[in-house]
Amino acid sequence: MTHPHDWTAQAESLLPRIGIAGMVIVATRNAWRDPHQALALTTISRASRRAVHVAMRDPQDISRTNGMAHRYANNSDDPSSITAIVDALTTGSVSTGHCPVPLS
């Protein structure tokens, strides 16, 4: 787990473990407006082909991770939304819905 203000430095310090991990899950909040989170996402996506990006509050965050194989967009970080993301990640279920904002 990293602190939002130290994303880039901590992502780089984790690179050796990211490269050998079976899966890396990165959750963001408003990364599309935070260049530090965006840089950390880019760093992680280059280090691991099995990285998963979860945009917790702002679905536009996934526009920062076009290189990641798996991306999940969420409109909220309330407990029910987190449960839905965990279910999708652990069971492979696919949720359907309409995104209220453009993602590109």
C-alpha cells in the first residue's frame, strides 16, 4: 500500500516485487488529475503485464492505463462498490452498466 503523495517513489521502489508478482492491483482516486498517480500507473504497467487498475472514484482514471490488460472503472469508493470490485476480481464476473463520462 502506498500513500497518495508518495506514489511515484514507492512504485519505483516496488518494481522488483511488481515484476515477479502473480498479480498487482492498483487502486486510484482521481489519477487523471494527479500527475504523480499517472506516472506511478505508467511505471507499474510497464513493470507488470498482470497489473490490474481499479479506478475507485472517478472512472476517467482508466484513461491513464491504456497499457494495462485489465481495468475496472467505478463511480464510488463506498463499501458496496468495493465489494463489487472484489467480487469481479475474485470470481471473474463481469458487471455491465453505462459509464456517465467519456473515458478517452
